[in-house]
Amino acid sequence: MNKAENITNPDLRVRLSDIRIGENGLFPKERLRRLILPLIIEQSLAVTIGMADTVMVSAAGEAAISGVSLVDQINILIISVFSALTTGGAVVSAQYMGRDDKKSASLAAKQLLWVCTLITVIIAAVCILFNNRILGFIYGAVEADVMSSAEIYFYLTALAFPAIGIYNSCAALFRSMGNSRITLVISLLMNLINIGGNALLIYGFSMGVAGAALATLISRVIGAGIILFLICSQRRVGQNEYRVERLLSPEPNPGMIKSILAVGLPNGAEGGMFQVGKLLVANLITSFGTASIAANAVSNTLCGFAIIPGAALGLALVTVIGQCVGARDYRQATGYTFKIMGYIYLFGGITNLFLFLVGPVLVGFFNISVEAREMSTEIIRLYATLAAVFWPLSFSLPNALRAAGDARMTMIISIFSMWVFRIGFSYLLCVFFDFGLNGVWYAMYIDWIFRGSVFVLRFLSGRWKTKSVIK
């Protein structure tokens, strides 16, 4: 097999001989380590400090933590759209980097920043102007004190959407170069500002939910400012291979924007529909009472720890596979996918075992009722068992397909699975079979099993080898 296969007639077979990648590959062991380790640390910090954030907010009571949890469901929906667009930009830039075309990679980066900033400003304005109506439409049945906390938190966190868009764009671009150290350092700074601000505003000034939201807003604005400066800086920062030049001069390039959106829009539709589905399920959970809402919030926070390796290495897959596909080297793309998925299962097994053993102890740190603690403990232990097997195939493996440009198929599979299994089965198990909160989580596991099975078949078919987004 030639090192660089012709994209018009690639060998679609995925063979066992493709699994081994030597030190002469695009990502030798040391380069892969420099990419992966900061990503794992960054994701660990996000989850750990996110957990501390939730614990600190819980000091204001179950109504506060429930209100924050409900708004977070909306914020995650919106941020997932931002992340989807940035993934499109990262894939395009990574493929240009694999082709060693740094000028085009830099121009694509500028297109991403302008498009994402414009979209985030519009979304922020809508959320700020229609705060009450949006929350009332989605969560009209919640108790008054929960809704009051949610309105405050939603208004202040919406102000940070443009900063999130800028930060996510720049972070994705740095990762597309293989420079994840920058995002680690800035993420650490942001999290320290956030948790320090929480301590000051929640405990020092007794601002409750408003204090938590202000700390989040300040940390995100500072992080966005720093990373934007670095991506445009004339000085070399770490291993960055290009910079964004003349940022204030848009230089729109329809071809590049189309390439970014070719990945970003399907990915955005997938992520958006996924989060809309979660909102519908969250609305169902509100009918179970405040204890169930709090238990669900705590369980989501702690379960995030178990998927740190999958989330971190899933980001690495975008960079590694994107550059391999840009170089037209599908043998390496296959080999690195197997290699990184192996790491995900190894490290994910460790974190899930830790969650299974220690999770019930961590639940005790949250200021929630005994009933909510019992529900959380039951959920966490089953989650840790099943996530170790099925989560990587459902959420990490498709990143390899997206990095190759096969975003449309991942969108179709994910949206179908979300609406049929996670949403449909949630209502079936909760409403008709009276499983309560547990029914929502059981439906999620069914969703994992289906989508993971289909993604494996798609990868093994080799059809993704015909989907490069740059010509």
C-alpha cells in the first residue's frame, strides 16, 4: 500500500495489519503524548472543578442547585452548537496541516472565528431578551423558587456566550495543530478564577446563584481574551504552526466557509438535537419532584468524571485523524483510531472503576436530601459499569469519522438513536412502566448500545475514507 492513498480510489478495507503504527508515523509516541496528556488533565480539571462548582452552589439549597442544573441543560445545548462549528473549523485546519498548507490553515481559522463570533452574539441576544419566556416554555412546571434561581443564572451566563464561542474556536484551532498545552494552561486559569469567584461571591457576599453565574462569566471572558491574543500573536507559542493574521479584516472565503459548515452544520444539528432531546427528558424529570432533579444533577456531575479519557482522547482523534486524512494516509488514520480507542478503554476502565467504588462517598459532599443521595448512588454504580463498555463507541469513535469528513452519517445515526431510544424509551419506561428517574438513565444506556454498534460497523466499512472536506 502506498503511504498516501488516492482519495478517488482508496482501499476501503479495514485490516488487522493497519493497527500497527511505527515511530515513523505522523504522530510518533512523543508527539502523541504531548497532545494527549494536556487534554486529559484539562478535561479532569473541568470535571473536578465543575463538581466543586456544583457543591458550592448546593450551599444555597436544593432549589438553587436544581435551578442551575436546569439552566445548564439549556446552556449545554447552546454551547454544543458552538462546539460543533469549532469542530468543523478544527477538521478543516487539521486536514490543511496534514497537507502542510499552513497558509490555508490560517485563513480557515479566521473564517471560523468570524462565523462563530457572529452566531454566538445573535444567540446571546435572543437568550437575554427572552429569558423568562424560554425558561417558562421549557420548564413551566417547576416550583417558583427553582424558576427564580434559573432565571438569574440564565441571564448572567448568557452574557458569556460570545466569550465561549471565541474560546472554543481558538482552543479547537490550537488542538488542530497538536498544541493542547495552551488550552490546558488557560483552562486551569479559568477554573481557578471561577472557583475563587464562587468562594468569594457565594460564601463571602452570600450572592448564591448570582454569585456562581458572575464567577463563571468573569472566568470565561478572561479566558477568551487570553487565547484570542495568543492565536493572533506574532510570537511562536508552544508548538503552534500558524497564527490568525489581520483578524479585524474578515477576508471571507466562501469555499472555506462551506468546508467548515460541511462538518460543522451536521455536527451542530447532531449536537443540537441531542441536547434538545436531553431538555425534553429534563422536563420529564421535573415532574418527579425537586429530589429527583437534584439527584439527576449530582449524578450528571459525578458521572462526568468517568468519561474524562473518552472526552479528552476524542478531541485528540479530531487532530490526529484530520491530519492523517489531509495527508491522504488512510492506513495511519485507521491505525491511530485503533490505538487511541485502546487508550480510551484502558484509562476509561480505571476512571469508571474509581467512580463505582468512590462515587457513593462523593455524593455525601453535596447538600441534598437523603432520598436524592440514595437515588444518585444507585444511578452512579450502574452508569460506571455500562459506560466502561459502551460510551467510547458511542461518543469517542464518531470523532474519527467526523475528522475524516463523514459528519453527515454520524448526524443521521445520532439523531435517530436519540429520538427513538433515549427520548422514546424515557417516556415509555417512565410514564407507562413507572420507573421514575431510573427510567431516563435506562433509556440512555439503550441509546448507547444502538449508536455504538452502528458506528463500529460504519468505521469497519471504510466508507469514511471517501469523505475528505478539502480538495
